[in-house]
Amino acid sequence: METIVFTFEETGEDVEFAILSSLEYDEETYLLAVEKEELELDDMTAYVLKAISLDGEDVIYEIVDDDDELLPVSEKLMDLVEDIDIDM
């Protein structure tokens, strides 16, 4: 399973995320990710991350928290991983 390291701006903490699914939607790239440590847990918290291109090569990800963007994207991502029970 592919992973990425995400740095939380507020704390500076680096967390390794496992990528459960990815989606191209409305000309943007989104990832459905969980903390790698939570993969074996019965109760996982998922994050929807949006790819932001810096210079055409480097990409950073930001957590999507705008409900108007989050709801349709999360529904499509969850459809791709129906067999996993995730709290959003």
C-alpha cells in the first residue's frame, strides 16, 4: 500500500498516511488516507487530502475541510472502498 508523510501545520508533527484510494474529480486530485498506525484498528478516522501543485513537479496535500467540497468527494472516494468501515 502506498504511503505519504503529511506534516500538520499547527503542530509541525509528521504523520505517515496509508493511501486507501485516489480520485480525479472536478479537475483536482484527491486522496482518501488514514494514519498508517490505524490500519489494523476496527475504528479508523479517514482524511480527504487534496493535491496542490507547487511548480508542476512537487505536490503538497491539504486536508479538505470545506463541506461543499468534502461531501461529494468523500462520497465518491468511499464508494471505491466499500469494504472498509471508516469514520469521516
